[in-house]
Amino acid sequence: MEIKIGTSQILKILNIFSWIIFIGLCVEAGMYLFNGIYTMTINSYNARFLNLLDVYNYSTSFYIQEICFISIVAVLKAIMVYLIVKLLHEKKLNIEQPFTAETGRFISYLSYLAFGIGLFSLWAAKFNGFLITNGVKVPSLESLNLEGGSVWIFMAIILFVIGQIFKRGIEIQSEIELTV
């Protein structure tokens, strides 16, 4: 007995996984935003939950910068997965004719978001390096979910190239449709 898994079944599974990831990233981004606002307005000792109490005690403005970096990266990741959820949920991905303007825009948006994530991750890494040189105990980039900035930039470049290939594919497909 041979089980054949088609593209439609894989897309359904990917839709479910993307929803799960999207909900998790939204919770993560909300947690960072809430934690930062709560720490600044109600209870400054709350900074210990992200292991940023030393940063808060050193300088509240540096704490705000760190929370902003973490929150921006988390929100951009959530937006990126939201675009994937939206594409899969609205069924705008046409396997028979993949070179559409919608797919081209989707890949371009993913490229811009990946670049933004990489840029803010690298910026946060430089900022953490600055804090460490000033003697502030800062948690690792991995524990703050800010690691891999160069990988995100690399992914943005690859997505940009793929977007340009799709753009050319869209042009060729529209020329073919006009000749028929």
C-alpha cells in the first residue's frame, strides 16, 4: 500500500503549522511589549523576568532601547508569519500558475521584513556589545531571541533575488498570455 501526499495536503499541513507559529509569535511579541510597559510604569523589579534587571539598574533608557529591539524583532517576525498565514488561508497561491503579481508582492514583502529583522538583530547585538564593554551583565542574544542577524540579512538577499526572478516570470507569463 502506497500513500501519496499531494501538494494540497502539504499546503493544509503548512497552513496549520503557520497558524500555530503565528499565534506563538504574537504571544511572544505581546509578552515583550507588556513586560516593557509594565516594568516602566508599575513595577521596575519586573525586569528580572527577561534577565534585564542589571540593564534596568544601569540605565532605564538603555533598558527601553533593549526592550524596543526585542519587541521590534518579535513584531516583524509575527508580521512575516502573518503574511504566510494570509497567503495560505486566502488560497491565493495558485500552483498551476505561480507567477502572479500577488506572489511577487508576497516574496518582496518577506524580503523587506527579513531585512528589517536582520538589521534590528545586528543593531541589538552591537548595542549588547556596548553594554558588555561598560560592565553591564546582559543575557545572551539567544535568550533574547535576537540571534542570527546576518542569517536574516542573507535570507533577505535570497528572497530579493527570488522576487526578481518571479518578477521576470510574471513578465514572461503576461507576454505569453498576450500572444495567445
